[in-house]
Amino acid sequence: MYDPRFLIAWLVVLLSGGALELVALFRRGTPDTLSELVWMVLRMHRAYWFIGALFMGWLSVHFLSFGMYP
């Protein structure tokens, strides 16, 4: 059985992130969207590319296995 408090918490996180992204998109002059932040971090050091690739690999397997693979 799932706890509805976590559902509400994740909805709040996703909706607030969406609102933040919309504000960032309408402020066109500044690099403050999530995509621009991720690219800025990836350009900092080559090791961040490796960490990012590992995370994206895990996330892909996690979603494609419907959460069965931790």
C-alpha cells in the first residue's frame, strides 16, 4: 500500500519545479533553466560527465524496468 503523503509531496515538487522552469523560460536573458544549469555543471570537469552518464544509465534502467530494478 502506498502512502498518499508521498504522492502529494512528489506532486508539489513536480509542480513547483514546473513553475520555476516556466519563470526561467520567460526570463530569456539569463541562463537559469534546468537544462542550462546541467550543461554548465557538465562543462566544469570531465568527471561530472562520467557521474552524469552513470546516473542517466541507472535512471533509464529504473524507468524501463518499471521500478523493479532499484
